[in-house]
Amino acid sequence: MTQPKQRSHAFTLLRQTLLAAAVIAVVCSVSTSAAAATVTDLKAVHRNGQTFITFTKNSGSGAKTTYDVYRHTSAITSLSGLTKIATLDADSWHLLYHDSGAPPPSLSNGFIITNDGPPLTSTQGLLAWTTATSGTYFYAVTNSTDSTVTLGTNSLTSGVSETYQAVPGAVLLSSTPNFLGTSYTRKSYFAWEDYAAWDHAEWEYYGHRFDVTVPEAAWGLGSPLPLFVPAHAAGDDGYEASVKSLAAAPSPARGVYITTGDVRMNIETDPYTGGHYEYSKWMGRLNTRTGLFMTITQDRVVRYVKLVRDNLTGDGFDFAVNPNRIYILGGSLGAGAGHIASHHPELFAAGFMGVGWVTDEAWGVTPNASTTHVNSVGGPMLSDYQSLAVQSALGAMPPIVHAFGSTDGTIAPDDYPAAFTAFETNHQPYAAQWKVGGHDLYNMAIDYPQWDYTRFVMNEAYPAFGNASTSDTFVYTRSSSAGQRNGTLDWGSELHTIGAPIEDTVNSFGITLRSVSVDTSADVTIRNAQQFLPEAGQRVEWRNESQTGQMLQSGSVVADRQGLVTLRLQITAGGNRLTLSCGSCTASAAAKVPMPPSNVRIVRP
């Protein structure tokens, strides 16, 4: 029987030493590998209602590595019981769309998260989180190759104090003086929407750019400026097309301008969703998971207006906007401006729609619009929400001026007759002009300067005209015709002086009316009175006198269920004065805070 070889003590000691060394090497290798697989330099900074979470990717990350973000009210040491709030891909540090067509900087080179600051780099990741509830929160970030949580490395040791802000701020990208030689300064911003509420699988990226152009000569003059929101028309496909308007010079009208884009990815493939979609028509998009149409585009436009109006952009700039003179305008696709105005009469003084769509059916029909609810299961049907005729029956609308071609083959104007009837039946302020022609944009104020939409102000009354004897009847037959409704009627106001100024007190009201054509008659409803606010059923005495004091008409009328007073009046070419009086009207009634009309949706931007 062969005996096993005897090993020396020295050999045994050597073997043990080598094994120990190997174990140490393996342990160091695992530890090093774990360190390499964990994100580092995790930071969270809260500003203006949003928290910006950034981190450095692990050195072994690749194009397919994803990153999960967690949020809690105490320091995160374990993922047990936690649900991730976001999953980010390797490109979260920059914009995947081509944006070279917009004024610099190009965010495809890296997002900017501090005002006029440096861009992020490809070694970083980003989540912009909108705070819904104020408090102190902790964050942790893991990746698809390592779910380890290490305090101080990929988990915050100190919480971030967050404050809910009804209108979250934005980040200033750059300021460009004398933009395109116009003596305007253009300030470029980027604003992220609520990540938690965004449909990342179907919609475009959850952040958008908007620019604000301010006339330099107006700074420091102490004169508030009107704010204009032009909505661009349809154009080429892709993100570049949607930001072309950002690079355009402002209209000659003196004021502040907000420009942004409505994204269309019908030919190009959206790099975020891998899908295709049409314009949102300046309204919003369908969420197929919930079956709801969400007004995401309209809501962000409203958000930008509030940021500029209230100087909440976050860079401390005073835009000197007159809150009573905010206007939204657009043609073709951009006629969605009129729909935004109809949904937000508390924000816009007036709107302009050129060669526009007054119903969803007029152009770019949304599938199943008659069975799809807007924003919630209790919300209106989309077909009603995108019908100005339906909206006119639901509450106050701001004045909207319409101009279109009678033979337009791109957006057929066949829904206009019904819309005109609805506007006048519901005593809404509007005017319209149609010319012989097709899909060509023009301004009604050229032929009817009294209907320049910038004459309207939020804190001043105005008349709503209907059934005027000088108005033309539009019948859509694709035949050549030209005409107008209410275009020849005029009145005196703060920015358009005719006769005595408007008188608006608790017990009396006066306004000067005139026809710029021949003597006419029309239904006249006083809208937007500030102090003269009779309640439903109260009796109002009235008289209609010529400019020389001759009595033309007089009588009494009962205010309708909305407290509105409507009269059939003679309106002369020489001008006449309408006076209303209500002895039973009280200051307490006038002091009531008006409730938003039923077609206004108060939302968290």
C-alpha cells in the first residue's frame, strides 16, 4: 500500500498564505466591482417647486443601463417597501431631439438646470421632480446592474426641504440682447412638467422650451406692457419644426411675447417613445392607458403665461406685464389659441383666430372625440371641449376675432354659421370677417380697425353684439363670397376713445356706441362690467340717446339668470349713448368674487 507523500511544514504554510492572498484578492475584486456599479455624487437641489436630482453614472454603465429613483421621508438604507418614482435611461442628461433650429444653447449637448449655468455631461443623469406636497424628502438612485443602497454614495444622508408651488418655475438658458437686431432681448427658458403625471410611453419628452421676448426700450419706464402668446401654424415634421417660431423676430406690436412649440412626430420617430403622433392642436394628447384626453399643451401654455405675468420664472426678472392685457393668437393649427382663450377667460383679455377650426371636426379630427372625456372621467367630452359653439353656452368667453377664407379647402369653414348662431344666442363678444380666398392668413383689423383685439382689457366692460342688421350671412358652399358679422359696430373704451368714457358704478352704467357704416340695429349685451352687476331678476332702467341728447329709445329690462342685460338698440353712424340704472343694485353684490364659468378647469399646472 502506497503511503501518501509527506509535505513539509514550510509547504503547508506557503499554501495557506497563497489561499489567504487569493481570498483577499477576490474580496477586493468584489468590493471594487460593487463600487464601480454604484452611482455616485448623488445630489438633490430644490428650486421653485421642483427638485433636480443629479448623479454620476457608474463607470461600468452602458447605453442599456437604466437608473431607478426612490423617494422617502427618511434616509433610504433599504429598498424594502419602497416603490420607485422614476426609471431613467442613459440619455437622461440631454435632450434627444435635434434643437439646433432654436436659439442657443442646444440642449442636445446637455440639459441646463441652473439659471444660465453649465450643461450636464454624458457622465451624469437627471430627474426633474415636481413637488406635490411640501416637506423634507430623501432620494436614492440604483441602476439595473446593482440595487445596492449606500448612504452617502447613492442615497442622501440629508433630506431636501421641498415646497409645493402652484405654478412651478423654469430654468433660464440664456439671454440674447438686441435679438435679430430688433431691440428686443430674448430670454430662453426650459420648463419640466410633472414627471409623475406624464405619460412617458406615449407623449413627447416631459420638458419643453419657451422663449420670452421683451422690448429693451420699455425697461424701467414704469409702463406695463401687453403680453402676446402667438401659437404657430402647422409646418414641417419633427421637433425642429416646432421650435422654428422661437428663432423668429417678434411682431411689430410693442409688448412682451411668449413663444413655444407644438410637437409633431408623424414622419420622424420620437426617440423617447419610439412612436409617431400628430400635433396636439395646442390642446393635448390621449392617454390610451386611462382613455382620457389630457390638455397637456394647453396647460403648459397657461403655465408659461402665469410665470411671466407674475414674474415667477425664477431668475428674478421683472417682465412688467399688464395682467389686464394678455392676448393669445394664431392661425390654422395655431387657431387652437382661440380654444385656449375660451377655456381660460380668467387669463386672456381677448383672442384672435385666423383661418381656424371652430370644432374638432373641422380639421385634424380626433378619433372617438364624442366618447372621450377630457382630463377626468367626469370631464366634458372632447368633441364638446373643442367646439366653440358648445363652449359659448357654458359661461363667459373672452372676445374672439375670427378671419377666414370663404373657399378654404384646408380647414373648411362650414362649421362657422352654427358657431355664429351660438355666439349670438349666448351673448358672447366676437366679430368675424370672411374674404374670397382659401387658406391665407390675414388680420381683420386692417379692414375693421375697431376690431383690433388688443383694444380689449380684462378690467373693462364691453358689448357683445348679435343679430345686427348690417351683419352678413355666411353660407358655406365653396363659392366665392365676402362678408362680416359685427365688423361695422364700434364702441368707446379706454384704448379706443369715442364720446364719453365708460361709466361703470354699482347703480349705473354708460357706454357710447356707433356704426362705422349706416345706421343699424343690433342686440347689445353688456359683458365684463366691473361694478354694475345686477343679480338675476333685478329690474334695470335704460335709455338710448344720440350724441346731441335726443332720446332714441328707453324702457326697462329684467336681468337674466346670469345677471346680464340685453337690449335691442338703434346704433347710429353719428354715435349714441346707452345708459343703464339699477336703484336696487347693491355694493355687496358688486363686491362678490365671481365664480369661474363652468367651462373653466382649475388645474395644477
